[in-house]
Amino acid sequence: MIYNLTIVENIALIKEVHERMEIGEAQRVAMGYLRDISLEHIADKRVNECTLLEILIAMIIRAMMTREASILIEVSHTIVDSVHEIEALFTIIKSLQIQKSVQFLDLIDNQTYYEGYRCNIIK
Amino acid sequence: MLIRFIEYIGDKSIKRLLSVYEFFSFSYLCFVHILNPASYNPAMRMVLVKQIYFTTIGIIPLFITMALFFGSIVIGLVIILAAHYSLQGEIGSIIVTFVIDEFAPFFTALLIALRSGTAVNTEIAVMNVNRELNTLREYKIDLIDYLFLPRIISGVISLTALSILFAFIMLGSGYIFIFFYMSMDFYAYATLLIKAIEVYDLLLLFVKAAAFGVVSMLIPIYSGLKTENSYSAIPISVLNGMVKLFVALFFIEVVSLLIHLL
């Protein structure tokens, strides 16, 4: 994330650059996603004012803005604080209705964190 | 012993030459991007507006105060010296040469370098260490278009605009001194200046201000970009960048003086 931009500016940046979308329009799209998951209150916050989970969600929404087919999240258990947050993250990803495949890449050491959740663990 | 010394000198020279070559390649790339209309996307334009605000508008109160106090004293001294050496007939061209050709762009460049140059160097260095530049690269956002061009263009615009403002303030202060020292009325003073000023003077002001503007941003950006990956490297990067910037500013000033003399 870019520290001197707000969360909504960070998310909108991808469309502004790659699709040359006007700033207001790109920010409306970004705001729409944040509203879908009831996180519109973080829109005008800077990265250092957000929780780790909020930052991770903003990063996922930003990745959604790209034209890439899949989103890879690396070592998520070093980004979020606890197992409960991983559960919250899964719920949010589902409610975002992402049209891309979302995959978590993590260390074997963190395998136990994901056991019990509905996810495929591939070694 | 001698061989080692020669090797050391050779190694240093090659490294220095490579670094100069890299800097000029980087400058060339930036210049190519400036000419490319595709570089001007909405995000870049927003950064440009913000940069112009921070570099030009934000500095105006301090700038006017400095120009009024420092500029007035300097122009006063020039007028007193000219009168002392019986150069009243040349006072118009002395003021124009001193203010428009030399002092206004150089003083503005020093102020912008101190204020915005350091800020840009630190900002890019921090972004580099925080891996924010890597994030932008990962998302295929061109660093030159998004980060560097707005700063370089704002440097050129702000330095030119502020140099003109500085020159106006100094010429205004000059009138106050002339009025009290030589009892000259405003009409006579204005005529004196208009007769003395040439297209060459204005061209020199614009070219110098633009050159100062480019180096005031380009060198700090390049220095920030070359910061090693640790927070302790940031002050070293700013220090090196500022030293190089001041050398470049003095170099441009000396070259312009030489051109002026020839």
C-alpha cells in the first residue's frame, strides 16, 4: 500500500492508471466495494490508521481492480493477527463476490491455522 | 603499493563514470516520458496538481517575506554601490542584469532545493525502503509517469513562476531605494527598466529557472531511488542528494555567468 494515499485512493489508483478512469469515477467504484462489506469508514483513512485486517482487505479489493485472472495472497498468517481474523477474511472475500480465483499461499508451519476451515490445503 | 593505488583510482573512476552514465540515462528516460502524451493519466495529473500546490503555493508566504527582506537589502546595496561609483547612467541595466539574470532564479532555486528538494529526496527514499516502489512496480504502475514526472514538471513550473515573482518584488524594492536615494519618480524608474530590459534577459531567466527546476527535482529523485534498503540509509541518501544538487545548481550558475560574459 502507498502510505501517503488514503485507502480509497490506493484502491482507485489501479483503474486511474490502467484504464485511465477519471479520479472521481474510480473512487466511486472503490467506495462501492468498501460499502458492500460495510468498510466505508476506512475509505479516508491512511494505512497507518487501519487494522491489519482492514489493510489486507483493502489490498484484496485493490487486486480485484486489476485485469489479472487470479489473486495470490502470500503468507497471510504473518499479515493478520489471529485465526478469527482469517475467518472474517474468508467471509468478506465471499461477500465481495470476486470474479477471480483467490488463493492463499502459506507456510506448512501455519497449516494448523487453516484446518477446520472450508479450504483446500495443498502441499 | 603503486599498483594497488592505481587499481583503487581506476575502480573509483569507473564507478563514478557508471553512476554519471546511469543518471543521464535516467534523465533521458524521464525526458522521453515528458514528451509522451500517454504518461499524463488522471492519477499522474492529480499528483502534478498536488505537487504544484506544495512546491509553489505552500511556499509563497515564506517566499514573499524572504524576497521582501533579503531582496530589498541586496538591491539597496547594489543601488548604493552603483551611485557611489557614479554609475547612475547604467543603473537600469545593472538592476536588470543583477535581478532578472542572476539573483532571482538562483535565490529561488536555493529556496526550492532546500524546501522541496529535501522533501522529495526523503519521500522517494522512504517509499523505496518501505517497498512502496515495489508495490507500484508489481501493479505495473510506471514510476516515472506516476511519481517522477509530476515532481519534475512542478519543479520547472514553480521555479519559473517564483523566479518571476521574486524579480517583481526585488524590482519593487529597488524603486523604494531609488526614490529615497536618488529622488527618482516611478515613471522614470519604470522607463529606465523597460529601456534596459532585453528579450535575452527574459530568455535567460526562463531557461535558467527551467534548468534549476529540472535538477532541483531530478537529483533528489535519483538519490532517493538509489537508497539502500534500510531506514538508516535515508539520511545518507538525503545528504548525498543535497550535496549533488547544490553542486549542480552552482554549476548551472557558473555556466550561465560564463555565457553572459562571452
